[in-house]
Amino acid sequence: MINQSQVSSRGIRRIMVGDHAVAEAVKLARVNVISAYPITPQTLIVERLSEMVERGELKADFIRVESEFSALASVYGAAAAGARAFTATSSHGLFYMYEMLWWAAASRLPLVMAVVTRTLGPPWNIHDEHTDILAIRDSGWIIGMASDVQEVFDMTLTAFKLSEDERVLLPVAIGLDGFILSHTIEPLYIPSQEDVDSWLPPRNPKVPYVIEPGGEPVTLGNLPRMDVYHELHRAYMDEAMDKAKNVLHEVYSEYGKLTGRYYEPLVECYRCSDAKYVAVTMGAWSGDAKVAVDELRDGGYPVGLIRIRYIRPFPDEELATYINGVRGIVVFDRDYSAGFGGVLAGELMGLVPSNVSFKGVIAGLGGVDVSPSDFRDVIVNFINDVERDGYLRVRKWWYIPSVNGGD
Amino acid sequence: MVTINELHKYGRTKLIMPGTAACPGCPLQLGMRYLAMALDGKFAMVIPAGCSSVIPGTAPYTAFTVPTMHVPFASSPAVASGLRRALRIRGVDGPVVVWAGDGASADIGFASLSGAAYRNEDIIYILADNEAYMNTGIQASGTTPPKAWTTTSPRGKTEGRKDVSLIMIMHNVPYVATASIAYPMDFIDKVRRAASIRGFKFIHLHAPCPPGWKFPDNYTVRVARLAVETGMWILWEYNQGKLTISPPSIPYKDKGRRKPIEEYLKLQGRFSHLTKEDIEEIKAGVDRQWDLILKLTEIYR
Amino acid sequence: MSSVSSKYVKYILSKPMMGAGGKTGTWRVHRPVIDAEKCIKCGLCWLYCPENAIDWLEDKTVAVDYDYCKGCGICSDVCPVRAITMVKEGVI
């Protein structure tokens, strides 16, 4: 999907897969410590970073750990000692990190992680699905999802700025769809090292605190004297999440000046300002959904697309603004919360006025291909149903376009 | 060897502050004090879940006077790896110490320990071994001795014991030693030696626990000393290819000079159910361990 | 909240303090009483005090900090000259 904003992009134009775009961003951020464990489809990131370190292109320590759990634990330790640190994982690896994810976030240390989204087994399946990254949404990580390789690069690079901001100090996870972005070559613009350096200074090791021999004798993580300290601590994290929204606006505004690429920070609104119906998506298939929206517009349907860029902090105000005044909303989830339905549908429903029609669609699980025509059909059917019946409210609907089932 | 007179300078220094949440007679607090003196209070510490997460007291205060991270159960060797790497890049010197229990080391965190050891991370890892999951209430661990009562082995542990320190030697690390809270000078020497070596250093500190082993609070040092005197716990040191018996254990190379094992066992309620046959089996185990360690001193000479 | 010690982030970090686990002297059932006449100033009771509640003073005599001594009795057990007796609290 070609981003129109690229027209004025500055930097060197190159072509590469999404995983390598992550590695390029990490290199330009002058990360000090990298640790990761191989898992498909993330592996290209660590392989490329290892090469960069071995060749001396990136002056960093690469820790070849024995598991994802230790990957996150070691970059967490590095962050506590003042380093700029990065890890990457996928699916089962992300779940193997689960305990550390929470500990790292609540330690308020800056960290960046790429999550190449992938289905969880069984059965074993390396293809794309968003259930993995959405399962960490309560952990305290800021979570973004890119929609093309350029955005993968941009989100990864801006993540360092965001995470290290004194108003934020939360770790940032950047999602990219397995294979669809991780292994697909697309053109992108890469800013010069000088440009990046002028905008992203080295990390201040003292922020927020540093663990070092002979240093200030601070202790992190012992039991709280009163449980209310713990509660306050979580309230502080929530405050930081709220502030992160404003910081995202600032960061992307500065980044736009630097690169010529401007993004709507939390939520992208595509042809939805005058839309009567909106579809909601996140991640790479948003490109296909945009094609469907264009076709439907050509056919006279007043449709737009809301693309979620950051699901944490939850962009409630932005979403509420965009869905204000529409007749119907159809949310596409490439994920499934067992016993509930689509995660995005669930999160959005609370923002949808009760007189507005709503449909949550679960599709594309396990890497099942969803084409622009699939989007078009589902959206058209939704519009037709609402127009016919006047009102529709379906939280969960499975779109399984195969011979074995479906609707 | 360091002498007690050399430690007199710490006579009023509280490297570990009094008024901790440790049980009376806690061996971990002894070990922690010796560690802090050995390194003159200048190190960073990483502590996984366990008694030592609770011992320093409650936030916003702590008994520990060094920069310390309390971290998830299985993570400490990896966290310390990252800390050390980052400090090296930043040009900050000084030891990074993991202070972990037997559960975190031998069991849940074993993969992480093994990973850090084989990468030869420049850290000092101290396994403060009280031979069971004490913080959760005395459950059997990989280092609980066979036949010992715990709340998850109410009729005595049926499995063997994982010899973590010997496993560490097989990771080709430069330094591995055993130590005991009853022999602080030996332990302090070992910590200092470890601090002078680059790479992964492992010290296995024997730490008898009054409530966990069921002996009176005032017997902590007595029980620890008996473990060495009966030959149940052997003090040795592997330093860059050479394995030697440490001075306090040298007399007990001679089986005839070891005190009867019963003297060690009878002080501990966790062994009160043992039969004569059980005790004979334990004795045979001690002899086998001595044979093995003495053979290793021949191999690593 | 006064407990926040990072100036960059509202966060609960801990600082060293005596009694972070409480005034643990209140746990004590038996108190160690040192017979200064018998004491040979060897420092072993100081060395083996888990709570670090014994000071080994400049003149090598020792003093117990009863605010924090938990009364475990290790000092009495390791004293080579039996100069420390454990006396039940409340008994003079």
C-alpha cells in the first residue's frame, strides 16, 4: 500500500522487507543493547541486527540468549543500567515473555520491542494474526500496529523517542503483520543518520533511575509498605499512558518535519470525514480495506475507514470523534478473544452510541487471506442490512470464506 | 585468608540495615552481610523472587544499601547479563551480583542461569541455598536433600539432589565454589577472588534455615558448621581449571575425622522421621560425594 | 507522596533505612545479655549476628541494638566463652 505522504518524503529511497526496516530503524536509533531469540517470522530482524553488530555498523552488544523470557529480561536489565535497548519477538515467544512484559512496564524503563504478529498454536501456524500482540494490551506497554513497511520503520524509530520521553517512560511494542509486512519487500524512505541524531539524542542513563555499582542506592521492586502504594503506582502508569497521547502528537509532528512524512498519531481517518458508515481495521490489511473503501465510494457508498495505529494508549477520544454522526460501524478483527469475540470490536463497542448500528467481524485468523473484495462484500452486506432493517447490533460474526464453513 | 580483625572496620557500618523482615536466625542475612563486606558495599544486586524479596523490608525503604533490582523468579541471570553489558558500554565498573535461592537457580530459573553461564557473562552469581522453597512455606526444590521432610514431601523427598555447582563447572565458567554461612572468612575470600576474575562466577552458599529445617533459631551457625564437619557439605573451589578442597574442609578428606552424620541430622526436624536404613543411605551418599570431589581435584589439578 | 525518589517519574523506589522491616526488637522473646567481664572481644557475636544488630565498637567490646535484635540467640550460641546469656523478656 503506497502511502501518499511519501511523495514529499526525505531520505534515501530503498526497498526492503518489514523485518529489515525494523533493523534499519534500530541501527539509526543507535541502540546499545539488543537481545532476542529467533522465532518465525521475527527471525530476519535478529539476523540482520547480528550482521550489523558484527560488521561494526551498529556499535551495540548483541546478547544471544536462550529464550524470549531471557531476551526481555536482559534488555530490561540493560535499560535499568542506562542503555537504549531493543528486543523483538512473535507469537509464542511473546507469550513466553509474558511475566517479564508486566514487570518491565511497571518498572517504568524505556524499551522498544518489535512484535511480528503470528498465530498461536495449536496447530502450529506461522501465519499472521493479531491475537498475540493484543494479548499484551493490559500489560502497560504502549502498542502500535504498522500498516506498511514505511510505517514499520517510522513507528520503530519514533518508539524510542516516545518511550524515553520523561512524561511517558513506558515500553513500546510495535506490531507488524507476519509475512505480509515482515517478509514483503516494499519501497521506503530512510532518513540520514545525521537527521536522526539531530532529533534523537543518546539516552540519558539517569532517566528515570539507574542501577549501577557505586551509584545511588535505590531499590526497585520490594514489597510496598501499604497496598495503596501499589495502586498509586498503577495510577501513575495510567497517567503516563494518557500523557503519551499528547507526546505522540508532538513526536509525529517533529518526525514529520524531519522526514516529510506526517501521520495522524493514534488513529488514521481515511475518507471518513463525510462517511455515513465506517469500517475499522488495524495493521497491514488496512491497505486492502482502503482499496475496498475506494471502490465502494466509486459505487456511491458513503464509506470511510478508521485505522487504529495505537491501541494503547486507547484512542478513545479520537475514535469517538470519528464515529460521531455515523449510522453504522463495522469492525474487522484479525484476532479472537475466546468466549467473547473480536478484541477491537469489544474495545470499540463502549464508544458506540446505542442507536448506531454495529457489527464485529472476525476474519483472517491463522493467516487466511482477506482481499479487498472480501472487505467490500462484508461492508456492503452490513450497509444493506442496516438500510433494510434500520438497525443492527452484532458483536461477533465469523467471516470464514472457505468450503468448510462460514456464513 | 581474611581475618576477623580486618573486618573490624565494618564493626559499626550497616551495609545491611538492621530491622529487616527476615525470620530470627536467618542464614540469608548472614550471607548477605558477608557479601556486602567482601565487596565493601560497592556492587549492584539482582534478586529474584524468594525470601530475599521480602527480607529487606517494605518500600519506600529497604535494608539494602546497594542499588538493587527485585525481578521475576526466573529472570535474574538474564537481567544481570543486560545490566553488566550496558554498564560495560557506559564504562561503569564494579561487580554485578545475583543473589538467588535454590528455587530460582536450580529449578525455575535454571535455563536462564545456564544461558548466562555458558555465555560467560561477567557477573557473580550467589546461590544462597536453604534447600527448599522457604518463602512459600518449605516446599521441596531441586536441591532439597533426599528424604528431607518438606510440605510437598511430607514423608520425605523421594528424588535426588541436583548438584548445581558441579553442573556450573561443565559450563566452562572460570570460577565455581561452594561456601557456608558458618565459614564467613572462606566465603568472603571466595567472593573477593570471584570479583577479581572476568566472566561468570558461581558461589554455592550453604544456608541452614531454622523454620524450614526445623531447628531452633540459635542453631543456624551450629547446623551449618556441622554440615561441613560431618562431610555433608564440602567446601571446595574451582578456579580457572584447578579444583581444590577449601581449608575448612581439608581435615574431612579423611573420613575418620568427620563427625558422625547423625549429629547433623538429629538437630533438624526435617530428618526426624529417618530410619537407620535411611541414615545409612545418606552416609553412603556423603561418601560418594567425597569420592567424586576428590577425584575431581585429581582431574582439575 | 514523599516516597517518590526518582525525580523523572512518579515511581516508588526504595531507599536504605534502619527498620525497613519494622522495629524488630518487638519480636524478641529472649534478650541477649553480655557479661562484659567474660567478654574476650573476639567479635564473633558481631560476625554471626544475622540482623546486624550488634555493634563491634572501637575498643572491640560489643553492644546490642535492642531496637532491632530479634533475640535469635546465635550470638549466645557462637560465643566461645559463654559471655552471652539469653534472658526471657520481662524478667529482670
